Amino acid sequence: MAEPLSSNLALRAAERRQLTVLFCDLVGSTQLAEALDPEDLRAILATYRAICSEIVARHGGTVMQYLGDGINVMFGYPVAYEHATGSAIRAALDMLRSITGGHPDLSALNVKLNLRIGINTGQVVVGSDGAGALGEQLSVIGDVPNLAARLQGIAQPGQIVVSRTTHNLTKGLFAFTDLGAHDLKGFSKPVNCFSVTGDMLDGTTLSSSQRENARPLIGRTAELGLIQQHWASAKSGDGQVMMLSGEAGVGKSRILHSFNRQLGDEDMNIVRFFGSAFHQHSAMHPIAEELQRRFGLRKEAASSENLELIKDALRPGHAHHLPALSYLLGVETDTTADWLAHAPEEIKRATFSAVLDFYQSLADATPLLMEFEDVHWCDPTTLEVISHFIEQLKTKRWLLLLSFRPDYKPPFQSMSHVTSLSLNRFRRAEVINLVNAMTGGKTLPRRLLEQIVERADGIPLYAEELTQMVLESGWVEDVDGRYRMSGANMEQAIPASLQDSLMARLDRSPSAKEIAQIAATIGRRFSHDLLRHVSGYRDAQLRGALDQLLDAELIYCEGSSTQASYEFKHALVQDAAYQSLLKTAQHECHRRIAHALEEHMPDVCSNEPESLGYHYAAGGEHARAFPFFVTAAERALASSASLEAINHLENALAALAKTPHSDARDAQEFELLVMLAVPQAAALGYSHEHVNRSYERARELARDQHDNFAIFPVTYGLMRYHLLGARYAKAIEHGENLAEMARATGSRLIMAAGYRAKGAASFYCGEPHAALDALSNVIESGMTDEERAEALKFDVVDIKVAALGYASWAHWQLGHADTARRVSDEAMTTAKQTGHPFSTAFAICFASWTHAFCGDLQRALDLSQEAFVLSKRHGFQFWIGWTEVIAAWSRAHLCGAYDVGVEKLSAGIADWKDTRSRLGLSYFLYLQADLLAANGEHDKALGILDEARSFCDETNERFWLPELLRLRGEILFAQTSENGGQSEALFQSAAAIAGECGSVALQSRALTSLTGLQHKLRGCSDAAPKLEKLLPALQDGGLTLDHQKARRLLETIPTGPSTGGA
């Protein structure tokens, strides 16, 4: 009998890993003890243990302890392997079958036994605790074994009960019954339990049901086309072999499944074989399994019943193969003993002949598609059979598809009818398409999407499992058809479904595992030199370990000898290696890395200060980490790397928070928060809640300060936050506070900031004269370049550039189109002179609006595309959505593709809203309604205008209100001329509101619509004289599309009083 934790299981240092734990208990053992002689009971228990131990070993498990009549088993340690959780359940099923089904050894003891089994999967700390006997020295710490024991306790005799985690990892492999939630001793919350009711699967591969329900294939069009070509050749009698090679998870099974679905109802035979990691030394195992499925054999059926099924399946003339096939399939016959008397080579030849003849007969009847998945796990005898298949099919209607991993080198590549096809990793766009398909088209937050793309490394399976983990984790919430962050960051989290396969890859190189763990702590990329300093290994010893990792294809190498640098092949492999370390070991390793960097690599200290900050912080030396993070943030801000600056500053604040509290620490925190809010506004959006959080915390720290210069950046930041959130009253309030500070200090910079706040808020509130007066004070303030550079420490945009941008809009509204264009050009020139990317993006985006106002759609499109490229490069999320909207609107009108324009513009608004910004939203909604109307979707357009009007009423944003009214009137009249009266009233209201605020440009648009409508309704117009009177002012300001439309209209209609009804 196998002993638990026998001497061949070396004790290992404790580590973190995913385990599946099985608890098995013998039912009625107390009654047995009472009824039996102790010696007889001992024999029964020994037999029971021996049977179960053999089954556990066969399925890759390890008996951890015998507890009286109970057995404690773990799967996934000391060596992890793929499908460990499924193996645990399959072992449990076999244990039940053997113990309750009359195993010969138990039958000889004349006893009937039954079992209760509980199984749970999760993260544990496992390894030697260095005390006691061998079994006691190995400990499994965590609630995983505790829950497995509790599940066993609620199981009925003959029942296997598993946890939700175990169920989720294997629900496509086994049939389950949901037992609901149970209150279990020691657990604070009810635990969802499931009972295993059957094995849906033949081995460790995908079941038919899983394959049928697999997600649609993303990409791989060329590969599928190539397989189709070979299938066409095979069907014509030119037999073909295709070998699909690719990494684990790259989609070999998926492409075969998709090809099968494409075949539909073709008249053909399909044969599928699956290599098994657990049967690499079981002769012809994949072939035996396929035949068992095909013939409908059942393990519990009598041999005579299965024998009849084999006979029925054989074609005429193949009856002589019955002994060989029966032996292969484990079905005993009257002639089995005689059959076994033959020489082994004779039995092998007969078996090969039977198998080859059987499958060839399928190809003789109809075209045959034969698929061999995971050939790298096939036993040598099966590989021989495959070679015979390849030789035999050359002139048959037969396509053989073989799939395997790249490290396997098949022996049949040199044959002329054999084609190799390597499946490469997905490109970035394909990974994003896959993620979008899984989310049903709902957009994930960009940061989360980027993490999935980066960590998936182009492996479709990794992308799927990471996305599924995100959707099921509670980290995101569905808000208006888009996902938003609502929980923790996914960084370094590994889906439970991938834990076993990733650890299995590391466990295949046990002597190099420590180096892999140290390297993973350094990062995705690491140098030989740094690894040597940290590990303490000698060069030869280190090279040997690295060679093992290279041979296992866990890492790449660049360079040679001690100058070499390395990179983990997959981000998730790095994460798995790192997470297998205990936290104390992680901390110590990080400290050693930081000290090695500072002592031996000064170039890293100066060029990558964030690396030292990271390792010192991860090693618990937060005071030493702090200055490195601050230095890194200052370097990032100097190059407008906003996202990087945010990360470094947040890390600096986190490190600072773990140092002793003092007034000096509060002062440092205040400075960092003011610094942090600037890149947050640039990257996330001015009105993002993170920006407000930074400023509110800074204001709290400065509450007792009376230094206007210290408080000023916070006040300005809060003004900008409320302005971008379209809380104009609050923004104006903070602007007035800035004006008071300016008067108290006499600071030209604070004065300019106050006027900049007043000018922007006044414009959005529909007061272009007041806006221009305030903005002119900024433009003409005479601020020096040094003062403007100082302002960039608390604002995301150059203060003069911002004033020029808003001034160009105000000039256009006041009818000064030429001045608007000139000032807009000046803003772009000034921004580019500063060399400040965000200011440049600001100026170009504002210019795109100016030219859109003037009717120059091509120029608006060109500018928006230029700004989009710049914003993408620097991660300016606020401008990305903005430019998408303007580009979509301009392009749609230029090309007439309104349906596409509506879709892209709506997506742009959604992206822009993700920044939590709302100022100017009425204009974006106007553009959306305008395209909907142009596309004939009048009711939807009116709904959008309702939303825009409600927004204006809520926020007092009135700069575009006349246009909202005018467009509503145009749409209503387009629906039916019976709406003429409503439209006329709307045009009159629009003209009146524009006139009251002094917006000559918007008043001319409203009067043009009103004049045209009245002419259509009555043949004349009393609005025409007003329009005629307004045109000279527009013309003096510069010709625009609006002016040209108005002039053409006036030339076609008579003027005079309007008479008659609508």
C-alpha cells in the first residue's frame, strides 16, 4: 500500500499555490468496529486505503494523511499540473466506484463499504514547517482543507460534495446538482455546495458540449481558409495532413471547433482523438477512448453487452478483428486467454491492423475528417498509429488534423502531403475584439482593458479567463451600457482556471524555480548581472538555472554571458512565480533588489528612480522609497507623461502614509496632492472624482493655513473641477475667491487665474461679452514666460493658451469670425512654443470647434485628427473623446455617411463622459441630434435635444441654447409642415435669447431659419429685415458659411410684413 508523503516526496520550503483538497470518509466505520474483530477491521481499512491510494496516485494526487478511516488528499502539490481540479473529482468518482462497486479485493473480504467525499479548491500556503515526523512536517495552511472537511461532513453516503470554486473550474467536465447554500461550522457566511452526479467527459480535454458552446472564433480567417483548402483537396481523393502548432491557450482547439461548425451538414465522418497528460504511458489510450465512445461502451456494463456493441459496429469482413479490438478496449471474451498467449509483437500487429482497417473503412464510405488534439501528450504507440494513418491516407478522401505545442517535434514533417501551420499570438486589436465579444460590446475602463491586453500577451485563452475574472469579480459595474471600475485593481491577479497550468510550467524545472521566483520579483525583464547580485549564485550555477528556464520556454534571452538580459515569455508566468513566494520572502527579495540596484547600478538609480522606489516600498522600507517616487514623478511631469506621473505620485503618497505622522509629513502630502491633481486632470479628465479627491484632501490639510499663495493652487483646482463638471455657480464662487486672493497679494499670476476662471464660466453661461472682457485681461496681463511656467504647476494648460482658446469662441459668437480664427491660430502657435503637449492639444481642440462654428468642416476634421493622434500618444483621455466627436460629425457631413457618423459620434461622447466632464455637453448633444436628424432619425434626435435642454436647465449652460431651440424647430418642420407654428415659435425664441446675450452669430442662424420658414409658409417674412440688418456686422467680422446661407436666402425672397396664419 502507498504510504502518505513517502520518502520520495522531498520536503520543500513553504510556498503559496492553488491546491485542490479532497477529504474522504468511510461511512459506518463505528458500526464496523463494533461488529468486527480488530484484526479483520484492520485488514478492511488497509485494503480500503490501498485501493484509494492507488486511484489517487493514478490521477496525480498525493495522500497527505490517513485520519483513522478518513483520507486527506491534495492535488497540485508537490508538482502542479493542468486540470488538477478535474483530476480530483475523477479520482473521487473512481474511489466511489471501486469501494461501492465490489472491488475484487473488497469482495474477497465479504464486506460492503461506502464513502462520503468533500472537495474544495483555493489558495493555500503549503510546505515544510520543519517540525515533527514527515507527515506532520508538511502543512497546508488556509481555509481550503477546512472547507473540504466540512463539505465531506454534509455529504450523504455515496455522494461527492464540492465548493463553488471547484464547481466553477470543472462545470464543463462534470454534471452537478446545486445543493444550495449551507451553514457550515467555522464559516461566517453560508457556503454554496454542489454534488457531482456524473462525468461528462472522457479525459482531460474539452467535452463535446463545451466545444459546441465555445465562443465564436475571433480572427484566424487566413488559418481557417487554409484548412478549408486542404479539406477540399482531401474530399477529391488527395489525402492531406495538417499540423497545427501553437502555445497552450493560443487557440488550437478553438480553430478546430470553428472549422467543424463551418462544415455544417456535409456528408462525412468525423473522428476526434484527444491526447491526455495522465496517459502519456498508456498504449493507444486516445484511440481506445475514441472507440469506446463510438461503440457506446459503458464501464458498468457486462462484458457480453459491450462485446455485442463492438460486433455491431464492425463492418462486414472485419469480424476477424474482434479479438484485437476487444482486448484494446478492455472487454473480456471467451478467447481472451488464448489471445494473450500470442507473442507481444503479434498482438501489436493485429491491433494496428484492426485499428487501421476500421478507420480506413470510414474513409472508404464518405470523406473522413480525423482530428488529433494534444499530440504532445500521446503515448509512443499512438504516435506509431498516427504515422501509419499518414502513410495510408495519401490517396484517400481523408484529412488528418494534428495539434500540438511548439516544444513537441513530430516525426512526420518531411512527407509531401504534410503541411505545417503555426498559430501565432493574437495582435493587440484581436485581443481587444475578443474582450469586447465577451463583454457583449460593453466597453471596459481603458486602464482595465490595457491590463488585460498586456497580461494576456496575445494568448486568447489568457484574455478570455482574465476578462471572465474581471466580470465575475465585482471590480466593474454596468453603468449605462458601459463598465466602470467599482473595486480593486486586477494587477497580478491570476484566474483560478489558469493557476494549475501556470504553476505546472514552473514545477517542471524544480531546481531553477528559486531563480524564477527571484527573477519574477525583479520584474518582467531582468539582467544576468542584477540576478547574480540578488541571488548570490555563482555565474556557472546561475547560468545552469537560467538554461533550464530557457529550455522550458519560460523566458527569452537577449545578449550573451553576464551581459545577457532576459524576459519572461508570459506576464502570467511571471505573476505565478512571484505569487508562489510567501509574503515574507517577497519582502526580503525586494529589499535585496533595491540595495543591489543602489549599490551596483547607479545608472538605474538616475534613469529609473521608480524601480528603486518600487522595490524599497515592496520591501517595507517606505522612507527610502519616498524620494525615488517623487523624483520619478518630476521626470514624468517634465515630459507630460501624465499616467506615469500619477502612478509615481500615488506611490509616493502611499509610502509617505506609512511613515510616522508629523507636521512635515502633512506639508509633504499637501505638495504631492497639488502636484498629483494636475496629471490626473490631464489623463482622467478635469472633472474626474479623483481630481476632486486630491484637492479636497489638500484643502483639508491647508485648513489652518492663512497663506494665500499656499491655498491658491487648491482653490484654482477646485474651480477647474467644478467648471468641468458644469457646476458653474460653484466655479464662479471659487473664481471670486481667486479674485480676492489676487487683491490681497497683488499677484499678477493669481489675478490672471481669477480672470481665466471668470472668462470660461461666463462663456458657458451664455455671456460672451463678459467672457471676452475677462479673457482679455489674461491675454494682456503681461505675464512673463516664467510666470506662465509656474502656473503649469497647478494647471494642466498654459494659462495664456487657455484664455486665447476661449477668446476665439467668444469672438465668433460676437460675430468676429476673422478675429476668432486669428486668435485660434495664435493659441496654437503659443502652445507649440511652450513645448507643452497638453496645452498644444487644448489649442488644437479649441480650434476645431472654432472652425466647426465657422462652417469649415474640412479644417475642423483635420484639426480633430491631429489632436487625436497627439492625445493618444500622451494619454490625454479628455481630448480623445472630444476629438472623436468632432471628427465623426465633420466627416459625416463631408461624406454623407450619417449612420456611421451617428455611431462613432455616440461612442466619442461616451468616451468623453468617462472623464466625468460635462461642460459644453449641450454642444456635443446638439451635434449628436444634428447627425440623427440628417440620418432621418427624427424622434431620436428630439429625444437627445430633450436631454440637452434638461442639462441646460440644471446647469445654466446657455452658450448653445439658441441652437438647441433652432434645431428642434428644423426637425419638427421636417417631420411635417403642420408643425410650422411650433417651429416658428422656437426660431423666434432662439433669436431672442441670442440677441439678449449678444451672440450675433447664433442670432443670425435663428433669423435665417425663421426667415426661410416664414417664406415657405406665407411667401414673405417679417424676420427678413432683421436678418438683413444683422448681415453687415457678420460680414465685417469675416465671411462664414452662415453668412453665405443667409445672403443666398435673402436674395430669393421678398421682404415685408408677414400676414396670415401658419
